[in-house]
Amino acid sequence: MNNEFVKRIISSIVLIPFTFFFIIQGSVLFNLFILFCFLIISFEWHMMSKKKSYNLIGYLFIFISFYSIYILRNEYPGDYLYVLLITSICIFTDIGGYIFGKIFKGPKLTKFSPNKTYSGMLGGYALSIFFTIILFNNDIIFLNKAETNLNSLLFVFVISTVSQLGDILISYFKRLSNIKDTGKIIPGHGGLLDRVDGMIFAFPFSFMIFSVSGFRYF
């Protein structure tokens, strides 16, 4: 087990419960938490994309993403459940992609992100669906409001796909900027943007699904 992998595990053990705490607590604590994350990610994006043509578009999208998180947590029916669900899908997609990719390796998924493999992609789908089903059957977390059915599994699959595409797109921008990581704030992960790249795309896309289609979980 290499040193980078150990750092990644320790960071995840610390960050995941920490993040879930703020999501569930809500109110001012959650708002300050996402504001803090927004400022760090905006700074990392600035350092990565300054003097690039896509710099301003990136700022706009980051703002839209965090605004959708704010609305989903503070003004949407379902309390913290939507934000917790989408965050969980992205986290388990990332973990599944990393673990399965390391174990099974195989053909590369894209040249934009050389560490991404088809085995990792499938692992991301598998782990996100598996753990979402576990969460849905945890009455303490989801308060008997969640149900595992075809629509819910399809939603998990779609959001997992968007999360993986977001990861690849940020990797593409990092490649254009000739950098490996967007920062060094999280041991084993790099910058905060490296850690939440999939979420930045998953949240506005989820909000669009809920708003346009009227689809509801809770």
C-alpha cells in the first residue's frame, strides 16, 4: 500500500463525516461551509485558468453550482436529503472508480485523464448504486422517506455518469494548464477542486432534473 493511497484513505475518513455533519446540520453552519468551499475552489480555478479563454465561464459555472447546492439544502422540499444523496453518489462514484481502477486496471477511458480506466468507470457505477441502496434502507439517515425502485436507480446511474464526466472535464482543463492537481490542501487528493470536480457538475444537473421534470425522491 503506497503512501499516496494511505493519505487518500485518511483524508476520506476525516472529510466524509465532516461534510455530512454540515449537510445535516444546515442553517448558518452549512451556508458558511459552502461559502468557504466556494472561495477555495474559485481561488484554485483562478490559479489554474488565469489568462485562459475559459476563465470567466468557469467562475460562472462554479457560482451556478454552489447556488444550486444552496437552494437544494435551504429552499427545497426534502430538507438535507437531496444534498446528502447527491453528495453520496459522487463520493461513492469517486471511491469506486479509484479502487476498481487500481485493482483491475485495463484499457484507458480517455487520453484527457490517463488514470481513468473502463474498470474504474464500471466500479464507480457499481459502488454508487450499491451504497445508495444501503443508504436508502437506513431509516435513521433517510427517515423512511426513500424507496429503491427503477427510477431511483436510474437517477443514481445518471448522476454518477455526470460526476464522472465532470471529473474528466476538469482533468482536461488541468491538462491544458499543464498541472497535475489544482492545489495541495487535501493530502492524497490535491486541491478541493480535485476532490469535488464531479459534484460541481452533479448538483446543477440534479437541480435541473428536479425543476424541469418534477421528479421527486422525498
